[in-house]
Amino acid sequence: MHDLHDKVAVITGGASGIGLALATHAGGLGMKVVIADIETDALATAATGLRAQGVDVLDVVADVTSLASIEALRDAAVEAFGGVHVLCNNAGVGSGGRTWETPIEMWKWVIDVDLWGVIYGVHAFVPLMLEQGEGHIVNTASIAGLTTTPGLGPYNVAKHGVVTLSETMYHELAMTGKDVHVSVLCPAFVRTRIHESDRNAPDALTAQFEAAAEGAVDGADAGAMRDLVKNLVESGLDPAEVAQQVF
């Protein structure tokens, strides 16, 4: 699938960061674009910006931790544009802390978004692509899926899972003989808002994040780690550069 003009791309986490950069690049290639995100206002702003650039875009509020939501996203894309040729399973969140001290609710949230969100995307969209006879899946993992950094237990586990899921799919899709393929994206630090993931955290985790912000968790260590990650993210790659490499 080399000619992407008039093809359809669906991108989760499409309201900002890498997701919005992917949508912008896809639109620049003449693709029809479906952006999905859980942040309603940011999603509407992103869609308005894309339309101003002449992109044919559909914005869908979606929660990647829900299979029903992802299936509804697929159905909306097909209804609007007739099919889906590129799916970017890109939505992601991050959190930190010592592995044995990380609340179970935090583990569940990060893995639900970063790993189950990809699994749900694969489950919902790959059969459609196989029926079409063409398509490409891009699963966003991280360098954290290739190496292991202390203090990021849930994130590391989820991203390693995305890598091995994608590698498994690579071999399985090859066996189908169809023009359906998969890539896994493993960037290091990129200028996104992942260090502000708590803005989308479930209510049950709000108190945990507030305690960490006040230094109640690990004292000065929490603040130092937060500042370090913030500085690394803000000095990272431009999302547009990442999008270009993906395509």
C-alpha cells in the first residue's frame, strides 16, 4: 500500500502529541483522517485545526480502555469513509514510582490504556483490514519497550507487551498472504504531554497524584523525578519528526 491518497487513517490519542502529528502528516498526504481521544475539548480543537489545513477529518470521542468504544470508533470510521487503511494505536499514559509501592489502581490504569488499548484496536480493526485485503497497523510502544528503566514499572510492562504483540502479529499477518502489515514505534523522549497524564486519570487515582505532587510520596524524590521527566520530555524530539519517520 504505497499510494495513501484518499485512504483512511484512524489515530487514537489524536488530539495532541504524536497522535496529532500523525494526523497532520496523514492529512498532508491526502488521507481522510479519523482522530479519537478521550479529551473532548482538545479533540475538537485538533479537528478544527486540521480542517483549517484542508484535511477531511472526523473526530470521535473514544476511551481506548473500552472494547465497545473502540468498536464504535471503527464503525464510525467505516460509516463516514467506507473503510480503514491505517490504524495508529497511539493513545498512551505514563506514571512512575517504585514497583512494589505503585498502587494497583495505577497499574491497572496504565496497562489498560497502553496495552489493552492496543489489543482492543487490533481486535476491532484487523479483521476489517483482512476483509479489505489491505491495511497497516502502527502500534505505539516506546524505547521503554526495548529496555528497562527503574521507576516506570507499569509503563515498562505495558510497552514491552506492545512490542511482543506487534512482533507476534508480524509473523501471523505474513501467514495470511494479505497485504496487511504491522509496525511498532519505539521512540525515546518526544515533546508530548505524557508527563501530564494525570489530567486523564480516573477519579480513583486523583488523590494518588495529588499526594505525589505535594511531595507526600517519597518526599523530595517524587518532585525530583517529576522535574527530571518533564525536562527530558520537553527537550525531546518534535512529534512531527516522529510522524515523518512512521510514514
